[in-house]
Amino acid sequence: MAAGSASSLPSALGRELTEKLLSPIYTEWFRTSVRGAENIPTSGPALVVANHAGAFAIDGLITMLAVAKNTERTLRVLGADFLFHLGVNNFLDELGVRPATPSVARELLESGELVGVWPEGVRGVAKTFDQRYRLQRFGRGGFARLASELAVEIIPTAIIGSEETYPLVGRVSGLLNWAGLPYLPVTPTFPALGPLGLIPFPAKWSVTFGEPMIPPSDSSVISAFDFTDQVQATIRSMLLSGLEHRERIF
């Protein structure tokens, strides 16, 4: 079935999981505030490009909720490849999360979808707490080339709160290679407290959608790298502004 069809949409079970499990966390635990929702196009394809952080990378789901609660759109979240080797594919499918591959992104955009990407990838969520809110390399410009080829706008997005929700203090490499995981995250409570250590700290989150950025018509590698740098610089500026005006962490 083609991407953008019913198979890529959150199922009835996914909507119920979102409403009963994720929505209370978003609203009550994280007290999420959203700015710039008017910058999300009301129809047609666009790429939401955001910073990535937090040991367990729940920022994609929080951004998905921010879009759902403040616009009439549904954000198609693209997840890292290793997530689809953890035996939770059914859960991801229920939520409408798709693999972060160029072909999937292209198919969704060509179907007119709003697509969320986190170009820092594992490098972003692997940052230790002393490196919080310092953007890592934005991949190899794949999202920028795709935006140019398909002439779709990019919505730069700054997420604040994820770094304090699961503050990463260390990583244990190699231990979970058998499961396809790049490392075992170590936070102040995990794995020391076992499953209880997965309970996130109640940091206050904010999600800011910036003004749309128009990609260059030239989809060459050089243009893609230049545009990637522009997007990264815009998100960095948005993060610095948000942190400067943040009233409290918790």
C-alpha cells in the first residue's frame, strides 16, 4: 500500500494510546507550550526539522502531539532504523511512525504529508548532559536535497526540555549490540532503578516552530550542504533565544 495511505496513519489503537498515555504526559507532566503553530502549512507537503536530544528520544512523539493539538495536520514521524529491530514494530506502526529512510520520506512528501526529521540522529540523543543544547552535525544534507528536489518548505523547530527530561550522564557501548542498540544510556535513575528509572523527570517543555525556509532550486551537494548549515544555524538561534527567555526548567 502506498505511503500516505491508511497504513501510514495512526490507527484507532494508536490514537487511543496517544490520548490516554502520551497526551497526559505532554499536558500534565511536561506542561508543554507551543509557539509558531501558525507557521505549519495548512495543507501540502513540508518538512519539520528539529533538534534531537534526551536519552530515550521521546521528542519525536512530543512534537507529533504539538502538531496534532495546535493544527489540523498530522505529523509523520520518521524513526531511526534500530527502533524497528526492537520488537516494537507493531507499537510504532500503531502510532504511525515510519523508518527514517530517503525513500519513505520521499513517498510521504509526494503524498502531501507533513514529515518530521531529526538530522542529528543518534549523535543528538547520545549527547551527555554537559553538552546539552549543543547541536551535533546535521547528517549529510539528505533532507535538504530532498526538500530542493521536491520544492517543499522546511519548518525549523526548536525543542527545549528534552535534555532535562532524560539527562544522559554516560553511555555503555557494546553491551546491547545483540539488540541493534548503539549503546546503553545511563541517566541519574536508569539503569540503577530498573524500570522505574524510565520515568522521565518533569521538565517543562516548549516546542517552537519557526518561519518556513524555502530550499534552493539547485539540489547539488554543495547547495544542500549550504542550506543544511542555514537550517542548523536557524535552529541554534531559536534554541538560544528560547533558553534565554525560559523562566524555569521544572
